[in-house]
Amino acid sequence: MFRWILLLLTITLLGLQYRLWFGEANLREVWALQQEIERQRSENDHLVARNHQLDAEVKDLKQGLAALEERARNELGMVKQGETFFQLVPALPQAVPLPIDKKSN
């Protein structure tokens, strides 16, 4: 009698383990979904931060001309009337002279 109970419990345990590892909604799927949730949360946090930044920029543009002027200067290169604009251009690297081939002369 004890053997039958032990055999029944063993079969039940194996059946439950099979469902846990290979059945519907198994542990591998749960782990994959948890990783997907973390990835999505990270992406959402990034998008929320970007939205806050854009919202602040819109408020600045609506409230004052300073932000609009700064944007026009930086992005469009605009200059106020009466201002002097200086553009600094980096120097070109010095050209290395080519060796003279004496045989071709």
C-alpha cells in the first residue's frame, strides 16, 4: 500500500514539474515576460523624461522671447540688428610637400 501512495505522489510531482517547466505559462515564459516588462519600463522612463523636456521647452517658447531668440541664434544662425558677427574657422592642416622625382626631369 505504501508503494502505491509513494508511486502516486512521485507521478503527481513529475506531472507538476512538467507543467512548471514545459507547460502553458511555464517559468521560461514568465522570465522572458519579466525581462520584457523591465525593458518596456526603461523605455517608458526615457520617453517620459523626453516629454518633460519638450513640455518645458514649449512653456519657455510660449512665455518669453529669450528662448525663441536663443533658438534662432543657435539653430538658424540669426544675428540682431547692430550686432557684429564673428565666425571662427579652424585652420586647415599644413600641406606636406611632395618629394620631387629627379629622374623624370
